[in-house]
Amino acid sequence: MTEPVKKSNDFSPHRFSVAPMMDWTDRYCRSFHRVLSRRARLYTEMVTSNAVLHGDRTRLLGFSEAEHPVAVQLGGSVPGDLAEAARIAEGFGYDEINLNVGCPSDRVQDGRFGACLMRDPSLVGACVAAMKAAVSVPVTVKCRIGVDDQDVEIALDALVDAVDQAGVDALIVHARKAWLQGLSPKENRDVPPLDYGRVARLKHKRPSLPIAINGGIATIEETLTQLAFVDGVMMGRAAYNEPAVLLNVDRSIFQEAAPVADGFEAVEAFAPTIARALGQGIRLHTLTRHMLGLFNGRPGARAYRRHLSTFGTRTDADLSTLREAVAHVSRESPEGTVGQAA
């Protein structure tokens, strides 16, 4: 068993973050998560460098100032294009530029970026170097421990050597291999076994490089366990599907007061954002789809979800629809105490 590492900065910028997730972590999801935690670092969905260069940049990159600290995740493999996309993203005010070296989808492979870049460490290093030269904000990489039949000891070290030499500011490691042939992107999130020990060994060998771990971590308790070995934890689906877990991040991980006491306060704190979006013609469901799991575990949670799924999708749905859904939920926690954050 790898021994815990004595880290120079226990409160690194990546101590806790919510993973970039396609179709999930849009600007409304991030705004809602920010209501639950002031300190969690938030990430956009992956945006390709080509889309940034040639698409609607305001739609792709626009975000609320309230989301800080927030990072943009870029996908691509052409150093010059990534450098220009990073420069543009920095201009929008992002706190970090992250390069995706972990997505295993066929579309991403066809574009020669994502997890398939694990096979070309020198190219990843060149991409990082180009982005570092173009921006002043931190440039980070999110990767796997390897792909297909790679030896994870050799493959991960080779990638880290390349990006470290290029000046990468931090590394986020999804502690699974990606199988580029034979598994779907969904299966790649669950089927390859987790290898937390490999990430811990990497941190032990690279004490000066900030390293965060991702993959399968679902609770605050698991997060604190991992923080004995690495600098940070990135939580993905658990934070999205059970957003109440974020209510405990500031207190338990940063020793600071939570911004709201429970899910009920979170709904009211998010209400002004919803009202502004509705005023801009955004439909209620676009925002509340990220809130469906907020009350999971409480009596009435199923009725809350059913109400939002039935009435929240209507064109005339508004804040009253959300509050009607919340009214189904008991304010007594499952343990019989008032409140949600432990």
C-alpha cells in the first residue's frame, strides 16, 4: 500500500471539483452547483477547439461571473488550434484551461483527441506547451491511466513526463483505463476496474506536481480518504445525480461554512437565476433537469421528481411549478432531524 504523501498545499485549487460531463455540466448546472458550494471548482462540458475557432463563442463559452472558480475543458490535438482556443477562452474569463485526454467516444477518436492521445505523449506535451505560451491562467490535463493493452505503469509515466516538461500546472487522472475498442463511452465509465493505487503511486513519485483523482468517488468520506494520497478529488456522476453531496463540501473539505443549510434554501437561492433565465425565454426544464436528484433520500422526493418531470416541461412552467414540486418534500431528514447538510 502506498503511504500517504505529505503535500505542501492541502488546500490546492483542485482540492475538490465537479467533473466536466457532456450534456450535463452546462452553465445552468454550474450555476446551481455554485449555490451548493462556494469552493468546488466547476468545469464546462468539453468544447472542441474547432468549435471555439469557428462556432458561436458566446453560446459555447459564455458563463456567469457567479460560477468562479470555473474551468473550460477543451478537446483537440492541433497545438496551434488549441493555443488559439485557449486564448479565446481566457478572454471570456475562465480560471483554468483543461485539455481532455480521457474521453473514449468514437466521435472523439475520429477527431484524434480524447483518450486516444494517451498513445501520443509527445503530441500532448506539444499541445500543453502551445497553450501555456498563449495564456496566463493555469493549463491542466485530464487523462486516463492508459488505454487498451497499454501497461499503465509505463503509459501514465510517459504522458506525465511529456506534460510536466511542457509546464502543465496540474493533472487530473481518471483512475481507469479506457478501452477504445469494444466498450461504449458509458461502459468505459464503469467496466474497466478502478486503480486508485496507480494514481497514489504517481503522486508519490511526483510530489511537486498537483495531482487530483477522478473515478467512482461518490461520498465526502471517500473524498477525504483520497485526500491523504493526492492533492484533489474530482467527483462526477455522484455530484450530478445526488447534488446534496455538494452541501457538505465547504464544511468538510475546506473547513468553511456552507453557503446554504439544505436543499430547500438552495432552491430559493437559485430562484433569481431561474427567474432571469425564464425572462430570457429559457424554459424551466432547462434549469430544473439539473435539480431532480436534490432531495433524494427524503420522503416526498419521488413526488418532487414526478411533479417536475410532468409539469416542469410545459411551456408555461415557472417558479411556482418548482415550488409546488418542493412542497411534496418533507423537511424532516431521513434521520428525523431538520435540515439536509450533516
